Amino acid sequence: MIHLHLTTIVIAVILYVIALVFYMKDSPNNAGKMSHMILRADYIFLIFSGLLVYVQNMEGISASDGHMMYGIKVLLGIAAVGLMEMSLIRANKSTSAPKGMTIAAVALIVVTIGVGIYLPLGPLSAMF
Ligand code: HEM
């Protein structure tokens, strides 16, 4: 399930950048709208796979010392998705350069990836 999580993250980041670039070029923009719609479908798999990784490893997580970090990881992930969506809606409304919401979304994505790698499950954690 962690592999599905990683796949959906990669797809989400790519689609987010594409939608943002198209929305910034001109708005309303069909290419931007289309990538945004596919991104919204991807959010479902992203959140679902993350929750499933959490639930499937619940026993090990409860027994570990750092179980609070898993809760923080889940909240960060959901907040990152929320900020990505809000920043795209903002970008769709104005064609100007990315502002606070986009910077916050990118910062939260980076922090979420950092916490995900710091936590022990998954192939990325195994690499470090
Ligand atoms: C944009 C949003 C998200 C990003 C960028 C992200 C990123 C990551 C990354 C990089 C990993 C580590 C994978 C590995 O080590 O191979 C991970 C693991 C995980 N993610 Fe996410 N995630 C996001 C959203 C979510 C959501 C919404 C949830 C839950 C609802 C979630 C729950 C988890 C859990 C439980 C793990 C396993 C933690 C561990 O590595 O031990 N994530 N995530």
C-alpha cells in the first residue's frame, strides 16, 4: 500500500505543478482545469492509501515510541492536500505570480515528504 501512496504522491506533485503553470499563464484555462480535475481524483487515492498505511500498521505504530509522529504525518498530509487545492483555486482566479498560499502549499509538501522519510515505513526511508 505504501507503493500506491508513493505513486499517488508523484502523480499529485506533477499534476499540481502543471495545473499551477497553466492557471498562471492565463485564466480560465482548459488545460489547467483538466489537470486540476485529474489531480482531485488523485487526492482520493493519496488520502485513502495514506490512511490505509496508517491503519494497517496500527499495532506497530502504537507499540513504537514515536507514535505521535504518525499522527502528525497524517495531519500534515491532509493539510498539504488542502493547501494544494486552495492555492490552485487562488491561481485560477488570478493570473499573477504564486503568492502566500502557493508558498505555504509547497513548504508543507516538503515538510510532509521529510516527515514521511523520517518515519520508518516505506522504500524511501529504507534508502536513508
Ligand atoms: C501531499 C501529501 C502527502 C505527501 C507529500 C506524503 C509523503 C509521504 C512520504 C514521502 C512518505 C514516506 C514513504 C517512504 O518512506 O517510502 C509517506 C508515508 C506515509 N504517509 Fe504520506 N504523504 C502525503 C499525504 C498523506 C496523507 C493524506 C496521509 C494519511 C491520511 C498520509 C499518511 C502516511 C503514512 C501513515 C505514512 C507511513 C509513515 C512511514 O514512513 O513510516 N500521507 N508519505
